[in-house]
Amino acid sequence: MDEHFDFKKKYRNILITLMTVGILVTLAAIFITKPGASRIWANVLLNNQYFMGLSLGAAFFLAVHRVSQSGWHTVLQRIPDAMTTFLPVAFVLMLLIYFGIHNLYAWTDSSLSDKVIEGKRAWLNIPFFFVRMVIYFAGWIFLTYMMRKNSGALMTSADLKYHNRKILFAGLYLVFYGITVSASSWDWIMSLDAHWYSTLFGWYVLIGMFVTALAFITVIIWFFKRQGYLKYIRPDHVHDMAILIFAFSIFWTYQWFAQYELIWYGHLPEETSYYITRIHHFKVIFFINVGINFIVPFFGLITFNSKRQIGWVALIAAVVLIGHWIDYWLMIMPAAAGEKAGIGFLEIFMTLIYACLFIFIVFKSLSRGPLVIKNDPYIEESMNYES
Amino acid sequence: MNNRSYISISFDDEVPLLEAVKKLRDNKEKIADVLSPFPVHGLDEALSIKRSRIPIVGFIFGALGAILAFGFQAWVFTVSYPLIIGGKPFFSVPTFVPITFEVTVLFAGLSMVAALLIRSHLKPEIKFTPVDERITDDRFVILVDTPDEEINLKRITSILTGINTVEIR
């Protein structure tokens, strides 16, 4: 019960080495291949969005379970809790966009005489863009901090008020997140092409975030179990994670198709431009995206036994993690970098830097306390959970 | 049905029920059935009941439904009655997807219900006299198959000493 994760020097060294390699190769790729400023900034935005999405999705996972007062996730709640500690870093990284805003967003050019963009000026202007960014992050960081603090307080105290507060902040987070995740996806992704709009874009991004967070939690569980931790996470808990990945991958596909179908049917020029760019120039990646994010989890996790083996579920989860990176790539890159977009050294190694940083922060946070919060009222139920 | 005789053991909680099932099985008693007002976690395992094969039925019929729905629409819109709708080509896959999806779900759902009814011999004319009407409310009952009630009643009572039973008869 009093298991502590030891963030060994070995892990730190591996992560720091990989991060250094990532930084060097990224710099080399920038100076040798000269990808152009907009592609570099689009990469920064892509990774910001992806790893911020992991944190937000993890917080969403916790909030949903806490509000519904479900017990089963209690033994693994420290993992998503730790994932939310990345948010302040994500805020700083997102502020970097200030320096590249003119390379990314065409609407920032105030000399542009474009009727559509003129009409959207009330929302799309640089000061308000950053005000909104601060509001989103202030809310996310505050609410996740309060959730983490109150669940962490149960490590030492057995006072029920912390448990109740944790649920209260989870509810507030759900409301705030539900609105801001839509608004932030309009701001940071949809406004890359300010002419185009899709009314269910926010949901689509939300589900993508949730699926990646689920997949990442599963991969962390796999890694920890391999290292000999988390013995009490049994196939029943893995089964539930797999069910969630399975179900929400299907739901993601549902969203993907709903967006595609309506635009295909309506056939309005300002809407179809989104798919025309992506299908004409990036056909292979476009169809790989659906294949990886739907067919792999659907057939990979369809049977009972496949959902209960952590090794297999983590493998599928890893594929889904890559798949959703490609999904974000398709949302951001063709709009921001145009036909110059591609997946090369720059993309892969910049993601490596972010991944190492993210894992470093998550592990650091996990090593700060016992892996199980033993005073949580649901811990007994969770330990004896049967799916 | 026939003149097999049973010993029924009643409980008012699921925890002693599970204990009793384990103990009876350890002592090689034949458990004919366990009746409970709600699904008890761990009971299937304690009784070594095999996993249901209903999902396989669902998958097969779901796949069948998908093929039928897709094939039918493709046939209607290309061969039987081609119409130009919204300037789209006759064979346009995106329009078929929602209906294919719905028919898949319908076939899978209905086939699983049908498979359940057929496999467990549930027909309208079946009459069911419950051992104890409270099994639909708050009572849990284990039925033990027994050839000779007199001897076995004593044996089962001795097996179950220490477990919180309500009634053994």
C-alpha cells in the first residue's frame, strides 16, 4: 500500500539524453533543411496542443469519475493526477506562440482586406487572443491544482471534506473545460484557416484529447507494472481502461465521420476547402489517420481476452497515441504550413523533446507521494474491483 | 418437470451466499442453481460458469447486417433505381455509412436477444413457480441437487455452520 515510485537516476539520464538528442536533431533539421518559419511554429503549436491535450484529457478522466463517484479508478488516480502537473509548463510553451503568431495565423495581419476576416475581428484580434489564452489556462491550472491538492491531502489526512471538495472542483472543471476546450480549439486550430468553420470541431478535439489521455495512462500503467510497481492493478482495471479506449475510439470516429459527412453533403465551398486540401495533398496520411484511430483499436480490443492483457492493451494504446498525433498533424499542418508540410526529422524529434519533458514532469510528480492514496473512501472498493 | 428434490438454502446478504457457494463446492455438493434479486459479482467465477458466447452471435450478426445493408443500398442506388441526388455519384459510400451503421447495431442487438431467449428456452407459455417469492426482492437462495433429503439436510447444515444463513430446508 505504501508503495513509492522511485524516479531513478537511470530514468532521468535516459530522458535527459533523449531530450538533448531531440534538441540537437531539431536544431540541425532547422538549419540544414530550412523548413521555413511557419512550419517550425506549426510544430510548436502541434506539440503544445497534443501534450496539453494529454493533461486536459487526464483531468477530464478524473473529473468524470469523481463527479459520478465511481470507485474503480481510485487505485490509478495518481497517474492522471500527475499528468495534469504539465499544464503550467504547457501555458509557458503556449505563450511562445506570441513570437510566431504572424507566421501561423493569417488573420493577425491587420492590413488584410478580407471581408470574412473583417467580420470575425471582434473575436479574432491579437489582444483578445492572449486574454482568452490566459483565462483558459488560469482556469485549467487552478481547477486541476485544487483537484490534485484535495486528493493529495487524503494521503495523510482521513478527513472527508477533502474528498467532497475534490468532487466539487471536478464538477467545476467539467463545466469550465466543456466550454473552454471548444473555444480554445477554435482559437488555436480552427483559426489557422479563418475562413473555414465546423460547428462540432470542439467536440472532435475534446474526444481526441480524452482518447490520448486514456492511452497514455494505460502505457504508464504498463511501464510501472513492468518495473514491479502497481501490483494491485489487476486485469479488471486494465479491462476498464481498454473498454474506455475502445468506446471512445469509436466515438472519435463517429465525430470524425459526422464532420466529414455533413461537409461532404452540404458541398459549400468555404467548408469543403478543409477536406480538399487534406485529401488532395496528403491522401495517404488522411486515410492512415482513420485507419489507425478506428480500425486498430476496434479490432485490436474487441474480444474479452484482448482487453485484459496489459501488454497488448498498452501496444494498442501506443498506436492510438501515434494515431492522434497524426490527427492533430492533419488539423494543424496543412493549414499552417501549406504544401510544404510533411513528417520529417523536425516533426519527429521536436515531438521527442516534448514527450521527454512531459514524461519527466509526470514521473517527477508521481515520485512525490505514495502511488496509492490510502485514505480515499473508495480505495477498498477499487482494490476489490471486478469488471 | 420431474421428481428431483432440492434443498434450498436462503440468505439475506450476498457475502454469506458467496462463502456458502465456495464451501459447498469444496465439499463436492451439486449446486443446481443460485437465485438472487440482482447480479452478484464473483458468483459466476465461484460457480465456474463459462463465459457467455452471446458476444460471438452479436459479432456475426452485426457483420451480416453491415454487409446486407451496404450491399442493398449499393444495389438500389447503382442497379435497381439510380437517382441523381445533390449531384453526387450513384455509388457514394458516405451516404451508405449511417444506414449501414444502424442496421449493424439493429442486427447485433436483436440477434443477441433472440440467442438469449432460444438458448435459455424462454417461451411465452413457461410457468415459473419461485422457490421463494422474496428472491425478487431481498433474498438469495442456493438450490442443492440431492437424491436423499433426510441425510443431506444434516450434512449441508454441518457444512454451512458458521455461515449466516436464514433458512435451510
